[in-house]
Amino acid sequence: MDRGIEHVFVNAGTDWAPIVEAITAARELGLATPNFMLMPHENTAMSMAHGCYLVSGKPQMVGVHNNVGTANALCGLINAARDNIPILLAAGRTPISETGSAASREVMVHWGQENFDQGGMVREHVKWDFELKSGQRVEAVLDRALDITMTQPLGPVYLTLPREVLIETDTEPEVQPRRRSFGATAAQPDITAIERAASLLAAAKNPLIITSVAGRNPDNVGRLASLAERFALPVVQHCPRCLNLPSDHPMHLGYQPIRYLESVDVVLVIDSEVPWIRRDTVAPLEARVIHVGVDPLYITYPIRGFEDDLAITGQSAAAIPMLADALARLIDEGDERIATRRLKIAEMRQSLQTEWQETRRIARDKAPIDPAWLATCLDAVIDENTIVVNEVGLQLEQMNFTDPGSLFVGPPVGGLGWSLGAGLGIKLAAPDKDVVVVLGDGTYMFANPTPCHYVSAKQDLPFLTIIINNSGWESVKRAVQNVYPHGKAVKSNDMPLVSLDPTPDFEKVIEASGGYAERVEDPRELQAAFERAIRVVRVERRQAMVNVICQ
């Protein structure tokens, strides 16, 4: 507990025998220990740690079994790496010795589980990896790991633990309390670069802000809202992974930057790996581009062709107020250009709202159920105490999010199956919140649902699962349509490798862990079904599911 780790999400194996013994001994002595939680699957553990960080802001720890446990955790590790999540992944290492120690190999798999380089399995996706050596102080190694994972850009680290080392007796003095928080202080944005950015924005006729994850720091939502409102800077949230700007903000222009790129003259990108899809732009972007972030060039991405006129390194929490102050020195908030732009943005926003309203009207009575109607019904039943976790398919245009931390969306790498575990972690970190997880039917199968529903029941972490069930891999179908719009597969009545018919009875999976479930096919019944399910979660404190048969 001294190192601030509150929970350890563990899928143990034979390598964990010394740790199991140590936990038991510590409890008998009345010593404080983290909450070691048994996880039936490693991807559940990684996703749960991921979700817990999103709410708590604290580093997380996951424990797995040797190389095979590492392999199962790898998808979650890649998600964490691309989403800048600080997780210490600790894996056992099969015993090194065949004889001579109580920790020596005792079962057949101990030979099969040895790698020449176990850390090599994950090295491309972690900031640091290390194997604990005999005689080393464990707390010194843990401090090193936690310092690195909590230094910007954040990301996971990996530690292997040989069983022979774990059984050694510690003869050193007691562990000393940590004197400082983990991680190095973040680099501050260069003031000269900030002033250059402000000059470009002040002179712009049609500026645009694009962000994906500025709101990961909840205080940034208010900072961005203030900057945008004061200087009439419209904001597009491209592939947002959290709430960056309230849905009802007058500068909120939706989620599709491609609508505006031809007419803008300055783009301010804040914390966005992919601010727009380059192949969708009809002509080379002529606007000046400013990018602000802790790693504005995204150096871990092998190829990324977005050209910046000005790339500013630094946390957006510092950069946004600095930009606001610099802009205030260059242009008055009552300037006629700002007033004119404000009116124009209001018209653009009204046009968007009209489009979205028409989409709702058309979707209302469709059967199978239209995902736009699903989002509309969900929006009608949630409140300010709800956190929505969306992995695939939820149409944000039909939702109204106003509070920081009320929305989390899957990582930018698309390691599917993240959301169920993430929802559990979010519920663990925010037990008084209602958590709603929205995902597709294929994604649900990726999510190891049996382990997730088991953990929900065992740990008393009830949440609502909504399955957007279209009986297929929509992303694969869409990719074929984009690459071969006039191809044979598009014309086929049975596109290969897409259909998931016959759809399973997913309701029985959650019922096996004591959950409540409904299947809904009639759009007129959907909102009432959501209301019943949320009541089960809130009042009965049971997990619930609504399996929505969709287009």
C-alpha cells in the first residue's frame, strides 16, 4: 500500500506460490496489503486495470503467469500502450533451476514455459522491461517501474519474477516510505511556440480545434470550453476516447473534421493521434496546422504522415491556458471577427442538429433496430450519475454528454474486447456511479464475457451491458465496401468472413452469473427495456444486459 497500488488484478499460476504465501503471512500479521483480485482471464485483468486508471488517475498493477499468461495479456497491453495507460504488468518466470531449490521445476510445463527472452514478447509495447535478480531490493525495482510508467508519455512497463528469487528471504531493513509521487515532472510548453500558435489563431478567419483525448484530464474540459467560447473557436472531437467538450457547448461541431477541412485556414490539434483520415481529404490541406501534446509527433507510430507547421511538446493542461492568455493579448474577445465567426458557427451547429434530428426521426420505427434509435433511447434513460463506456457502435451524435468523465471510448488500436473489463475497472474506481457498457456482438465474444460476468458477481460490481447485435463483423464489411466499392463481395448476398449468424443467446451467459437479461427486437420496446435493466443494476445491485437486435 505504501507505493499507492490499491488493487492487483491477478491471474496466477505455479510461479505465484511464493506470492500467495507472502500475502497469507502478511494478513496473519495484520499488515496492510493491496487488494489482490483473482481474474479468470488475463485480458479481463488488463482491461479492468485500464478502466480503473481512467477514473482514478493512479497507476495499476496486473499479475500473470509466465509466458503463456503474458501472451493472453498482450492484447490488453497493446491497448494500454497506445492509450498511454500506466500499468505495471508483472509476470512470473518459469523456474530457472531443475534441482537444488524448493522453487525448482516441479511440473512438466515448467520446461515448456521457458523463453530465451520472455521480455521480447512485449518489448515493442512497453516503456521498460526488467527481470528481478537475486539480491535486489524489490521496492527499488518497483519504484523504478512506477517512475517510468508514470512519466509522460504514460505507458505500461513489464517485470518478470523468477520463482527462485521470490522465495529468497529479505535481510535488509524495513521498506522506507516513498518521499515523492511517481514520475518525472512533465515538460512545459515553450512560451515562444505558444505565442506563435496564438498569432496564427488570432489572424485566422476560419480556425478549427480538433481533439480526441484532451478531456482525459477532467479539468481540461472546462479549460477547452473556455478557450473555445471566448475566441469563437469551433471544436470537432475526432474519434474521441472521452468527453472533451460538452455536447451542448455552442462551439461543439460534432465528430467529423472532414466536413470543415476544405474551408479552414488554421487547425489546432490537441491530443489527437489521427486528427482526420488522410485518404478522405479531397485535396491537400492548405491550412496551417498546430499540434499540442506530450508527444505531438507520436514517435512510437512507425508511419504517420500528418505534417505540422508547429508541433508543441507539453501537456494540454498547461498549453490550453497559456494559449488563452496569449490570445487575449493579441485580440479582444469583443472583436468583430470573433462576433461574426460566432454567428457563423451557430448556423453550422444548427445545421448539424437538424441533420441529427432527422436521423432520429427516420430511425424511430425501423426494425431491426437502428443504432441511432438505440443511442436516442439510451440518452433518454441515463442521468448525470452515469458513465458510458463505448467500444463499438454507439452513435455519439444522438447522445448528450455534459460532465467530464461521463464517457470513455475504446483505445485507438482496436484490440477488441476491452469494454467489459474496462467497465468493471471503472465501477471499481467509481462504485457510486451507474456504468453502462455498449459494444457489438462480435466484440462481446472477444471480451471473454464469462470471466467478466463472474468478476462482476464475485466483486459486487454491477453494471449494464448493451449489445448492438447486428449478427456480423460490421468493420470487416465496411472495409470491403471502402476498398472494393464495386467488387464481387459487395454484390454478393453472402459476403465471406462477415456473418455471425446464428447469433448466440448471449442472455444465458450473464444469467449464468446471476445477471438479468432481455432481448429486444421491437424499437417501441427499447427504452422501457433500458429502464428495467438500469433499475436492476441500481436497486437490486445485479449486473444486467439488453441484447438489442440491430440492423
